[in-house]
Amino acid sequence: MDCSNARLLGTLSGSRNQAELDAEELQALENHLQTCPVCASHLIGERAFDEAVAKAIREVPIPAGLAQKIHQKLGNHTKHRRPSWQALLAAGGLAACMAIGLVSYWWMQPTYLNPTLVLAELDDKVANEPEEIEAWFAQRGISMVAPVQFNYSLLRNYDVVSFQGRQVARLTFMHAEGSVTLAYLFVLPKAQFRDDDLPNQFDGRNYDLQKIFYPREIPDIVYLLAYSKGGNLEPLRRPGI
């Protein structure tokens, strides 16, 4: 697989679009990313940008009173006395068309995406020390401890993700020593996650999983590390620790 195809498939490999790729394509993409740090880094950056845009889009307000207008239109066309089934069918179809029309009208209006929100989300991720990363998550209501045992010069992204129905911190590391190793570190409070309930597999066969405990330094958190299958974890260790 060349870089052009890898980047195209990478665009389709996000959580929303992954169903569009078959297992063979996903495996070919993963094989390419493990040997091409340029494409791996490009994919991480692209997904970070997509997340920032999605967050900014969620800030766009829905027009006030839209739901009330839909209900009002539906109500106006159901006030009939003993209608026949043909009338009911016609009224239902008309009401549905009007409701779809109202939603479509709002949907087709220009979406004024605030570029400041996108840039702020991207520029905000400049921390490369555990304390700074913890502060970033704390601003978003996530209490976490970034383990000092990791090499943060290899940190490529960090974000809040849904894990087993709860919002948790995720750190993304990558290195290209030997083959490319992409690693996701999930920070899971023990008060919310039982060790026995944690998964034994991540994203099919493309990643290995490792549970990491620091019972003395960080007794209240279990770290779940998902990394490229057969990847080298040694560079992820902080020098001198």
C-alpha cells in the first residue's frame, strides 16, 4: 500500500466510518502505518483536527423554538373529527412532510463555524509535561494522573473519549524506532472501572493490550495501554526512570 491510499483509508478508519472498510483493508492500513511514521503522524493530526471541528460544530446553536414549531404544525393537521383512514393517512403524510421541511430548512441554512474554537482546541494541546496535561483535563472536568513513567516527548495527542460509557482521559503516543508503534493510554479510575471488567481486546487484532498498575505512586488508577501489535514499548519509557 502506498502513502496516498493509506491516507485515503486513514480518513475512512475513524470510529464513524470504520464500517466502510473490510478487515483486509484495515490490516493493510495498519501494516503501512507501522512502517511509515509520516502517514502515522498525519493520521493522528487529521483525527485531532476532526475532533476539534466536531467540538466546534456542537457549539452551533439550534434555532430557538424549532421543536415547538414542528409540534404546532403537526397539531394543526390532526384536529379533525372522526376522519377516515384515507384522511388520516393523507394528514399524516402531510404533517411528516412539513416536519421534514422545517428540519431541512434549518439544516440547509449556512452553518457559521467559529474558527476561533477550532484553533483554540488545537492550540490548547501544547502541554508536554504531566502536570500541564492534568491541568488540561481538569479544565474539562476529568480528574486524572498522567504517569511520570512515560516519555512525553513522544506524546502526539490527548483527548477525552468515551470508554465503557464513561468519559475518560486518553493519551496518544507514537515512535518510529524500528517499526512505528502507536500507543493509546487510557486513564481509568478504579472507583469507576473494575479490573475484571476491562476488555482483553482492542480494535480487533491490530493492537495488543497491557494493564499497567502503579500501586505505590498511583493506587487509585489503572492504566490500559493499547499499542500496535508486536510494537516496541521501550522508547515509551521515560529516560532515567
